[in-house]
Amino acid sequence: MAIVDGQLIGPPHLKAAHRLLALATPPSTDASQVVVGRHVSHALDSSTRVDDRLPNPYEMTATSGMRDLWGQCFYSHDRIVTSSPFAARLGLTSANTMPVPFMMGLYLAVRMSATHGAIYHLGFRNARQLAPLRVGDTYRQDIQVREVRNTGDGKRAVVTTHRQLIRVGDGVPVFTVDKRELYRRQPESFSASPAAHQRDLEEQEKAQAFRAELLRRVSDVPPGAGTERPCLEGELFLHGFARPMGVTANLALSTQFLVTHPIHLDHHRYDLGQANGIVVSGGLVVAMTLAAAARDLHEVVWEELLAADNLRPVSPTQTVGALSYVLSRPPVEGLDGVEELVVKTLGVLDLTPSAELAEVPLPRALFTLESERPSAYDELCRRHGLHALEGRVVCVATRRILRLRA
């Protein structure tokens, strides 16, 4: 190990240097005896315009093995996920099959697609379920460009694409979400078109119809099932469930869901030791954050993800815990056994909030801050002396959920 020009140099750098030296070996002078390979690029090779549809040839059947793998990685305490008879009672599946969890549906809607050249995943907006998601069904994606905003430094662009997950058997859209990614600078910036706003309203109506049907069926659930204590507006939960993804699970999920970016799986190129350098996919980090909150916010029967931002990368061996703040608790007309909550959950790195933040007064501004920049959270933590949280907020997710009450 050595320090050269202020940078720590060690085995990974020597390994890369030896690889470059090997590549520099002069080739045979006989051109007929050698061949030069080409790298197949899957990046989009042309500029996009508003409402352009991006090519996506993939179809995927949601198998029980995929769902089992998802359940092994992301904790859930909700009967709509863990109980086939309960899910069937709500019309989410038949008695002999299992429903696809909400976040797994979201991940199906944003993965299994060709890599179009994105540099970094930024987050999601308005993730909605429009119809039941079932194991055994086959799905495809429709990808449409919504917005492009070139950054102020002139080097990058925030690109928003609208993802629609469509059931292949009958062509019914079952899930929609806006995905935000960082790209190289684009030729021009543009906002969403009026036609896109109209489609969004139509999808929102379908999502509300799906919610209304669930609430109608929930009214038949016997009293006594549900959480014992209602949540209060302004209440904060310090969750005790925290865990890493794990190298094996990260590779398995990357393979099953056709993740293609090498930084998520190429340990030869990116691993700097103990999976440091490998990055867990942004959608999986959101799922880890919400799974860390699942035990304390259980009996959820319906949800939508209003917004989620990935602030920092997470390696497979790093632990993600969570804190949840109840932003509001609007009434649910005609159903005393159901409560509606708007909850903001912060995913925190290598920290177990229930143990390490117990009895610590936290500023409400931490949970009402509207920012996509990690520096904004760090500055707020410094201002309030929260050194335990500074540099640890990796994900911020805001959901609207319906849960059963006793």
C-alpha cells in the first residue's frame, strides 16, 4: 500500500495496471491470424424527443421462484403478501397462487429492459398499481420519454421515463411509474406534453378504481384483524429491523430481473474488496428501506409510492435501517377499520435507529425537507448536531398506505 499524489494505492490498482500491460502486448503482424473484437453497445444511439417510445423487446413471467427470492430479501408482515387465502379474499389472486408484492411489481416495471445509457438511478415518482399482480402471469414494459432537464453545469441531464407494466395475456396495464435517471447532456430540455398529462389522469383513475374495489372487499374482513393501535399524525417510528442485501442475494436478484449495468454485478471490474465498489440497484435500495419499516407499519392492504429518491450508493454488505414519520392521517369515509397514512421513510446506512437513536430528539424538519440532494440532509444534520445521521441517509421514500385497524 502507498499514497501517491494524495490517493491511496493498493492491490486493486496494481491488478488494473497489470491488466493494462497485458493488453498492450504487440499483436501478431500477420493480419490474417488475428481478429479484433467489437463491444456491443446497448445504449440509445439517437437523441430522444417528448413522448418517444424506447425499444424494449423483453417479456418476463413472474415465477414462484422469483417471488420466493424477493421474499427472502425483503421482509413483509402484510397478509396480502404472506397469505394466499387472504389475498384471494381481496381479489388479488386465486386461492392457489400468490400475489406479487407491490415493490416487486415496481421493480418489474423498471428493470428487464435494455440499458439505454443511464449513468445513475435517481428515483421514482407516482408508482401506482392499477390491477392485481399475480405469480404466473407474463409481463412486458412500455417505456416512454416524459421529460428531459439538462443540469446547470452543462454536463448531465435528468431524464424522466414513464414505465407501464403490461400483462401480456390480455394487454391490461397493471402498474405505472415515472423513473428518473441521470444521463449525459442531451441536445435539448423539454417538459411533459399535454398528452402525457392526460394519460397520467387516466392511469390515476384506474389506480383509484383498484383502490375502491380493495376497500369494498376489505369491508367484509372480520373485525379484530389488524393493528391494535392507530398511528398519529406527527408520530415518529424508530425501526429495529436493519439488514444488508448480501453479495449472493444481490447477484441473484440482478440475474432474475435482468439487471444489466455492470456496476451492480461485475465484481472483477468494480469490487475493491468485500463488495465495496459494487452498488445495489436503486430500486432494491428503496425496497430495502421499506422492508426495514414493514414490521412496525404492517397490515397494509393498499399503497402507492408518491416519491422515492436515492441519495447515496449502497454496497451489498452494508446494512440499511429506517425511520418513518407520519406526515398526515386523512379520514377514510365509511370504514372505521381502515386507516390511511402518508408516511415518509428515511433509509439510513449502517445504523439501527431503534437502538442508536433511542431517546434522541430529532428535528421535524428532517422529515419535511423536500430535497433530492444528500448535502441538504447532511447540512440539516450538522445544524442540529445529529452526527449519528450525517452522511448516512441513503434513501427517502414517501408513501400513501391503507392499513387495517383492530
